[in-house]
Amino acid sequence: MTEPAPTASHDEIARIREVHDLLKAEIGKIIVGQDDVIEQMLTCIFCRGHALVVGVPGLAKTLLISTIAKSLSLRFSRIQFTPDLMPSDITGTEVFQEDKTTGQRMLQFIQGPIFANVILADEINRTPPKTQAALLEAMQEGQVTAGGQMYPLPRPFFVLATQNPIEQEGTYPLPEAQLDRFMYQIRIGYPTAEEELEIVRRSAHKGEVDVSSIVGAEEIMQMQTLVRHAPAADHVIKYALRLVRATRQPEPGTDDHRPQVVRDYVGWGAGPRASENLILAAKARALLSGHTHADIDHVREAALPVLRHRVLTNFNAEADRVSTDDVVRQLLEVVPVADDAPDAAAAVDRAIP
């Protein structure tokens, strides 16, 4: 007989929110502003997901991720991606070791930097696809295979990767299959004038700032389990599915009821992993904000970071300077919330039992 899924009590929800607020306070000792970015990163962590952080140089992407690792009391590892980095430089390699007592030589696996809890994959697009692919098994399966042996990675395990959007020379765009492994693509922008003033003030009087460890590995995993089992009503799940399915080509033999923005500008829509991540992120947003269950607003909050790297625009979008963010924002306006909405996009819902 299957045991009932654990659901969060009021005390557990209060603890999750307390940890969330304490983490933000500790990160704020080092990082000025970027509240949305910090919020999205913490959402990924509580969902047991990976994040790709995209922003120009100098926006403290690396500092932000390393600060989060310190506040989580987890083992942190930074991998600087370069064109000459090999897969074994990430995962580890087998070397001959000699037993000094017997003289017998044997192969021994030496763990690479990926054997940590929080992995900072810095400038991930600066290494060739062969090395980028070394992360795929680790991100999806939580293990590394070497010499025919599988080595489990420590838990919890997060890959927080950074990417520079303006540098093109000597870079290798991430394949769509690997992009899809990232739960969120987080865009980090320039600070406001007030935030930049505070950054300059802090740098002028720079000193050591201690970041306290708020929570350990065991409690994080318990919270992740509670997030995954948080309730989401059928109408919330159906809304998430309508959003995702509205980005895809119509099935053969059916009418094209996609919103106009999708027909004009989308070449390839999001897959089922987008639907899963939308609901999972909505559950995390609910618990982190003190709610007991996910609702429509929580799905809408997660739509941009979940969909922006899974919806591929076409040449018309490039010509008209329409980004995937523009497409997703339009979808949030036109895709109906209610099952029985008369909008043409509601036809998407008829495929959902």
C-alpha cells in the first residue's frame, strides 16, 4: 500500500518562509538589489532545479551564487569554463594507483569538481558542446559514469550556470537539449541608480562581511520534498498546460488555434518539461510566500523564467525585434484562465481531460 504524500503543516510552511527570509537577508549583506534574481534562484533551489543566469559582465553573477552557497552551508565548487576544458576536468578521471604493501597497481577514480552540492558553471558557453554535455547526466540523473561505473553525486545538487549574452567570439551556444535541463533562465540586468550608488559606497569601504549559514543539507532536502508534494488544483494545472501547449504547432488534422503572436513569431514550442516546471515553481512560490497551495498567480510568476529558454522564435521575430519574453508576456494576456473562456485559445484546453 502506497504511503500518503507528505504535505506541509502550518509550522513547516512557517519554517520554509522563515528560512527563505533569512537567506535573503544574508545574501543582502553582500549583494545590493537584484531582488527578483535572488527570489528566482531560491525558488530553483527549493524545487531541486538548476538555473542559467544570463547577464553582461560585472553584475556580480559569480559573487551572488557563491554567497548563496555560503548561506546554505553546502559544499561549493566553481568550474571556470574555457575552450580547452575537457569532460574529465569536470567529472573526474581514473588514474593508476600502486599499493605500496603488495606492489599491485589498480585504477582508482579521482572525483572532479562536480562532486559538490552547489556547482557554479562560470561562462558555460565558452566551452565546446562535448564538455557542456558532461553536465547533462549530472544535472538530470544526479550521477557521473566513468569507466563503466556510476558514481552518485552528493545531495542536494544544484548547477547554477552563468552566461554572457553579448560575447559571441569564441563561444558555443548551449544545445536546446541542455537548455531544457535548466528549470529557470534568469535574466540579470543593470542596477538602478540608487543601487549602483550603494554598490560604489560599499566598495569604497570594503571589508570582510561574514555570511551566516542558515540551513543545512538535510533540512533543504526535507523542504524540497514538501514543495514537490504541495497541492495544486486541477484548474491551476490546466492553466499551466494551456500556456505551454499554446506555444506548439497544432496536431495533424486539427485546426490552428494558437494565439496570433505564436503563429507569427514562434518556430518551436516548449516541451512537457516546461509544464512540469511551471507547476513545481508555482508550488515553491506558494510555500515561500506562506500559502498552502499553488494558484494561478503563482503560475504566472514563474512563466517567464520557465518558458523564455524553451520557446524558440523564428526569423520574423528577429526581424521585428520580438524576444521570447515578449511572446510569453503576450501569452499571459491572451491565454484564458478559466476552462470555459470563449477565447480561441481555449481550444487548447479541449485536448486536456
